Amino acid sequence: MSEQNVQSPLPGVFYYRPAPDKPPFVEVGSVVTADQAVGLVEVMKQFAEVKAGFDGTITAILVEDNGIVGPGDTLMTIETGA
Amino acid sequence: MTVEIVEPGLASNVQDQGRPGYYNVGIPPGGAADLNAAATANQLVGNTVDAAVIESPYMGPSLRFKTATVVAVTGGTVPVFLNKEPRPQWESFTVAVDDELTFGFLQDGARIYVAVAGGFDVPLVLGSRSTYATGGFGGFKGRMLQKGDILPLGDGEGTPGRKLPESLRPVYSRYVELRVVLGLYDYRLTEAGRTCLLESEWSMTPVADRMGFRYSGPPLEWIERVQPFGAGSDPSNIVDAGYPVGSIQVPGGVEPIILHRDAVSGGGYAMVGTVISADMNKVAQCSPGTRTKFISVTMAEALEARTADRLYRTDVTAAVTS
């Protein structure tokens, strides 16, 4: 077991949900695959999906919904089975 | 002689030094948001300053070279890799056929510039290779770059090993002071409104691109008036007027917008000031959350700053090409 960080590729506003009336992409405890979207970053009127990057379980979400993030900021941690 | 876009990053596009002269018919000057970084990247690889480069906001692209050539990366601070091996910024280096250029996470600044010997040989439109995506012309097919695009290169052997001395490299900060000349419509603000504009610390929002950069902060107070015929109903409205590049408009009195190089040429919002041309490159290297103050300067000071910027370019040219 090891813990991996999900980092933001971009500066912008981080969103937990794909749309305001939709459920969040993930919550603590969600099981995710590497290519699964775990959030959105909005910048320059564009929305970029953040992928988990690892297969595993979300152990923590470290930024607030609608919070400003920078490139390389750790957004979440994932415990991988490997 | 081509370069393949393996991954485009976010809104990567082709820019040169712009197409001034058509703003009167609604076509903005365009050009690299950070003209100096683009010019320097060109000089490092042995191009003239006005060759076309790739501009990548916030996130580098992945490029595969189909020809051996020379490359330089300038602008926002970012780890650069050639076939996963680190390469320097502000310094030209050789690439071989099938080499892949990739980037890490942006560390400072906002826009990365990639110059290749010979420049990107996209067609000239109205004298420039700059992409004007809103108008759908210029650059590569009039749009942002996409995965799988194959960009042609012009002729040029390139000059590897050219380096910009540390002392001439820009320093990016999360706090910037932008010099502005007040007007033409700052008289529409109350004294408190004008003080608020100049005393407040503004925060750059994520709503910022080649057209304009939006800032959050306190609302500005306007002088009440009966709006003239032709002006909108909000106190921040005026009868339509031309917008200088760099002008600051404040729709509804909240969230000032600095118009940048792809700006619309006119409209009905009062411009309370204009960022001086010498500071427009600095705006281009700001990212969301950058704390910003507007510093009022006179026209004479603005012109002095422009001269200083030109002298800086002379120094860069001497240092890089000597």
C-alpha cells in the first residue's frame, strides 16, 4: 500500500462536481481508476478534468470546492493497492 | 521539416509579434501576450524576433520533432524535458528527429514560449502569423492547437547554446504593480471610487485570456448622472468608444478587466485607465490569485518606461547574439 498525490495540472478554480446540480466526482472512500476524472479546474473560461492518475481509494480531499489552486498543488491523496 | 503536437496543453497557439494597423476595423494587434519572451526565444535559436512561436498558457504542450533542429523555451518558469531528460530554459539546445519535448508543472509566471529554428511557417495573414482565434484566422488554421496537428517549420539551421544571462531574465511574482495612465473616463468615478481603484489590492481571477484579464476586489463608486442618449443604463456605461489595448473597464462597477492583445476594439464601458505598453508583458505572466496594484503614472513616465523596455530589448539582443 502506498499513498499517491493527485496534483492540479493548472492554476484556476477547483470544482468537486461536474455541474452545480450533479453529485461530486468522488468522495473520501471512493474507489477510482487512473483515467477517472476526480474534479474540474476552470481557467480562461475553460474546464479541464483532473484525472486520478492512479488506481486506488481516495483517502483525503485537501482543497475546498470552488477554491483557487495552483499548478502542482496536491488536491487529493489516493491509497493504491500496489 | 515539421513538428507534431502530441498534446496541445491548454489553449496553446501560434503567435509572432502581432499585426498592428487594423484595430480601426476591429482586428486587434494580437501577437504574443508576452512579446519580450517570444522575441527572446526567437533570438536564442537564431531567428529574427518576429518569427512565429508557440504560446502555451499555464501548461506546456508535448511536441515531437520530425526534423533535427534547435529549440528554446522562455516565459513562465517550468521544468523542460527532452525525451524525459531535463533541459534549461532561456537557452537554446539541439533536438534530433523523433525527440519529444515535454513540460512539468508551471512554477512561476503564466505563459511558456517555444521557439524553433526557422519559426513556425504558417501563412501570413494581414502581415502576421499570429492566431486570432476569435476571428478564426491567422496562426495554424485560425485556431488553438490540437492533438495531432503537424506544424511546418521555416528554413533555419539554428544556433544551439545561446543563453540569456540571469541578470536579463524576468522575475515573476505573485504580487505585481501595474503602471496605468488614468482616463479617459476616470472622471466618471467619484473621488472615493478613484481612490479605491488605486489603493485596493486586486486579485486576478481565472477569467483571463488573450482578450482580457478580470480582477476581483471592491466595487467602484460612480458619479450618478442621467445617462446620455446611446449609453447603457448602468453608471459604468458610456456612449460607445474605442478601447485602447491595455485599457481597464469595469462593467457594472465590479471586477475590472484589463483588455489584452486580442481585445475587442470598442464598446460601451467606461475605461478608467490604461495599463502602459511596457507593463503588458507583465500582465501576460500573471496567473489566477496574483495580487495586483494599479499605480498611476503620467504619460511622460509611460513613454520613459517604453524607452526603457526598448533598451532592455537592445541589451537582450547584444547579450544573446554576441
